[in-house]
Amino acid sequence: MKYIDEFNDPQLARRLLDEIRATATRPWALMEVCGGQTHSIIRHGIDQLLPEQVELIHGPGCPVCVTPLEVIDKALEIASRPGVIFCSFGDMLRVPGTDRDLFRVKGEGGDVRVVYSPLDALELARRNPDREVVFFAIGFETTAPANAMAVHQARRLGLSNFSLLVSHVRVPPAVEAIMTAPECRVQGFLAAGHVCSVMGMAEYPELAERFRVPMVVTGFEPLDILEGIRRAVRQLERGEHRVENAYPRAVREEGNPAAVRMIEEVFEVTDRSWRGIGRIPASGWRLTDAFRAYDAEHRFDVSGIRTEEPAECRAGEVLQGLIKPTECGAFGTTCTPRTPLGATMVSSEGACAAYYLYRRMNAPAPQAGGGAQQQQEVAPVA
């Protein structure tokens, strides 16, 4: 397939790996920000092929994973109420709340529906004027424009029975929180290409300069990731800390101005809690006063719900890059995709789910150069 197969070429992958090996002379720790990048890395065995000097740390870039437990409980409360059609993307239905998930609510008679766009939920509100339709609006900057458009359209159409339960988060404040944590080992970032395709790159140079870390905007195919790693390692070896765009086919310096304007009209920056991490200042969005009537949290009066994360789940440490999934005692035993303790095992982009799906059941020992056994585990870049 054009523009996909080209970025899975085994010969080019080997060439990039050879360049990384030739460049890296010291240990370096890089964090890939996005969960989609994490899954690509684990699926293709990229972390096992890298030289032992280069370690990849999995970041918090999974929107399902970082949605806090109290927001899940608010969703469960709203979805349980009569007269409500609660709409969500499918990967949220199995994320555990305090004592149940949205599948359980659906099984108990709640009208919970999987949709593929917030505009699908908007159409349900138009067709069901006697029902309250709520869309679970989670995600990073990538999903914010569509959610903003849905609210904008609801107001234009005069739909008073449509609302959003908002749990949007922003990447740059999370990067700052990671870098200021006492245990931080991150020396460079593979920035999320899809986020930058919307928001552009303007917020990253200040972070790169302040924390003296290279930040390379990176895509999601194997060659994208290897190229991002190559550029980051090259900067580290040279003592540089710049923002580079290694994903030019999708990312422009200014991002998508029309999408940014829509976000800024409908949302305003606010503090936001991240599951397993805690509250990060200015790390989220909420509806502005002009669109507050479409805020489900206020409409259904669930803002007072407060919860605590389960102590046995170490997803917060995974999301901060402090441990690998296999270092959690519950991984693969009491915590599996069928019986998840936390969102990192549920989400299609969660690091724990990636390790389980691709059978990384034990912490891999670093090996220089990638041996024959490693080569057999890699597809399609091996």
C-alpha cells in the first residue's frame, strides 16, 4: 500500500539501525510520548534491535490510560441514569472504574453505545429529542477539534439534549511534569506526530531549551520511529537540544490553524488530573463559559465524585516511564486484558497491553547489536 509499505522496508530499517549503532557511544534514554508509537515499537521489536546504549522509555501518551479514575466513575454515574444515551469510543467500555465498567452498566440496562465520531453522537441527539445524549470526550490534542466541532454544531442546530463529558489533556505540560520529576531519566523525546499535525511545534522549542533535551517529532511506522531515534541520538552525541521534524509528510510548523481556531473557540486551558500521575497544571481543556451548557459534568451534577487509585496497580509508574510493565507484580497474573486492574492493560495503545499482546512476559535483557533470536521476533523490519 502506498505510503505504508515504504515505511516498513527491511533494508532501510537495517541501514538506520547501523547508523544508530555507529552514532551511539554512550548510554541514552529516550521517551516516546505516544502510546501508538509504543505499540509499534513493541510489535516490531524495535527496542530489542537497538544497541544496548539506547533505551526507550514508554511515556504517558495514551488518552484512555491517563483518563483519571474519578472521570470514569462520573461516566458510569451518568450512563446509569434513565433517559441517557451514553456514547463512547469502544476502547473506553472496558476501562475499570471503582467497581465496574461501561460494559457492566450496559449489561445492567444502561443505554451505552459505541460510536466512531462525536458527530455520530450528535446525530443520535437529533434523532432522539426526548433523550439526553452524552459523548465521552477524551483524548489529546488530536481528538479535540472533532469534539469542539460537535459542540459547535449542537449550538448551531439548537440541540439542547447533547453534551460532552470532557477529559481532554495536553502533551507539553505533561512533558514538563515528566522532566521536573525527581526520578526522571529521560534525555530526549520522540514527540507525537499526530499531536503536532494539529497543534504545530510552537510549544516545544522552549521545553527543549529549558530542559536541554532534543525533541524529534516522529511518526508511527517502523522507519519513522527509527529515524526519530537516529536524529535524537545524533543530537545527544553532539550536545544539541533542538526540535526537529522527522514527520514532514504530516506535520507542518504551524500545525492545522483551522483546527486550532476551533479548539480555542470552544475550549479553554485548565488544570487536569492524569490517571496514576496526579494533577498537572494547565494540562487539559474544558468547555468555555460560552459552551458551558454542553458540559455533562455540570448538567448531571457529578463534579463532586472523588476516588482513589487502587494501590496494587502500578500503571502510574508505567505512564511516567519509571518502570516497564513487566516490573509490576500484577502484570500477566491478576492483571490481564480479560481482568484488567488499570487502563494501561485495557487500551489499544496502553504499554501493558502491548507487552501482553506481543508476549513480552519478562523484562528483556539489553543486548548490543540485536542477535539472531531478536531478529526472528521482528516483523516486518527484520
